[in-house]
Amino acid sequence: MQWIRRIDQTMFFWCNHRLSSRALDRLFGWITHLGGALFTILCAVSLAWFAEGEFGRIGLQSLIALAVSHIVAVLIKRKVRRVRPFRKLEQVKVGKFPLKDYSFPSGHTTAIFALVTPFMFASSPAIMLALMGLALLVAISRVYWGYHYPIDCVAGGMVGFLTAVLVVLFIHS
């Protein structure tokens, strides 16, 4: 278990320090918010309520996956209670909005994966790759800004993705 923590911390510092640049500050400053509540809820609700046909169904799937995965992530956070890296480690580059809740799993990563996964089932391979890339960039941005360890984002991605897959399987028509 200790070696996993070492790898997690090593990857954290590589992403938080070595990747640091003005261009990435701008890019990740914008991208990180795509996993936030405002963006993900607004997208899912808008599609579920206003889109017709397949997009409306996918929007509903995303909205349900978003709600369920959020509950799961909050329950895990309360159980695990992992302190955020910028609160535990020294010399961490941290974003403008330091968070007070726990780190594991990443809520932004959970949300973006819950939002985009239903669209990946109904898209071409190119769109699927673009959506997966976007979700991965949100996850990386969370580490880049010092809010999460890499394993927090892997876990969040898994929670969001698996929840959305189950929702898609249950609401497929």
C-alpha cells in the first residue's frame, strides 16, 4: 500500500510542478470548471428538458448519472476522509478556490465522466475519443491545481463512468 502512495505523490508533484506553465494555467483554469456543478448540471438539465429524441434521452441519462454518482462520491468522501494535497503537502501549487471538503474521490472528475459517458455510447468513435479526452483533461486539471491526487481522479472517473454505464443499461430506450 505504501508504494501506491509513493507513486500517487510522485505523479502528483510531476503534474503539479513539472507541467506548470502560463499556457497550462490558462487552459486548466478554464477546463477544470467543466467538471463543476454549474456546468455539468446546466448541460444535463438543458438537454433533458429541451432536447428532443435521442439527445433528450441522453440528457436524461446524464442527469440521472450525475445525481447518483454525486451521492456515491459524497458517501465515499465521508467514509475515506482523505485530506486534500494542498492541505497536507508543502510547496503545492493551488488554484484560486481552495476547497474544504475531502479529496477522495474527485467530484469534478466524477461529474464530467457521468455527464459525457452516455454521449459516448451514442457517438462516433471520433466524438467518443474527444469526450474521453475532455473528461481526462478535467481530471488532470484537478491534480494540476493541487486539489486532488491522481488516484482521487481515477476513482472519481470510475464512479462517474460506471454509474453512467448502469444508467444507460437501465434507460436505453
